[in-house]
Amino acid sequence: MLAERLYFSMHAPLNQEIVNDTAKLIMHRLIARLLVRDPSLVDRAKASLTKISIHFPDRSFVVEWEKLLRLPTPELRALLTSRNQDMKRLRLSSPFVTAEGVDFRDQTLRRRIRRAAKRIVARASRPADGDTQGIRPMAA
């Protein structure tokens, strides 16, 4: 029975939603690093948000991002990499991903981020030593 559980936990399919959320968190960690070197990225994210708001004028995420982009850079950086549910949701509509100077179109980079996200989720899904129940995947 223990062997079956260990086999299943090692070979069980990963929850793709958690993998995707983790990949977006990784992307925003990279963006947060970039903000240290280039705080003007916030202005480019604001310009990107303006374009997004044309297509989604009545969406609450637009107003939420407007508020976030007015924060001091250190506070914004901390929120971009936060694991709370609001930021997890907001990373889905991030103006940073489409901002000028940020480029996640490179397929090699995207594959590396995806593989890293899968490794993180898989590692979090493995049972700890002596624990037959396993642990829950990390919330992204």
C-alpha cells in the first residue's frame, strides 16, 4: 500500500492550474528584479494598462492595477511576488507582461519558466520522508 502511494505521488499528473500560477509567479519575480534596475518599467506598465483598459473598460482588475501602479516601487515589488489570492488573480491580467521592455515571447525562456514551475509544484506535491499522505502543492 505504501509503495502504491509513493508511486502515485511520484507519477501523478500535476495540477496544471497550479503549474500556471507558479509560472506567473516566476515571471513576476523576474519583473520585480527588473524594477530594481529600471523603475521606469512602472510607467510602461501604466501605458500597457491604458491599452488593456480600452478592451476591458468595466473590469475591476483595471482599477486594481491602477492602484497598485501608484504604490512606491518597493511596495509594488513585494506585492508582485506575493502569494496572496488577490495577487494570484491579478497576475492573470498583469500589465507588466505586455509592457514595453518586458519580453516573455522567447520560447526558450517560456519553456525554462514552465519547467521550473513544474519542478516546484512536483517538489511540493511529494510526500515528506515518512509521510504517506504527502503535502499539498504550494499556492502560487
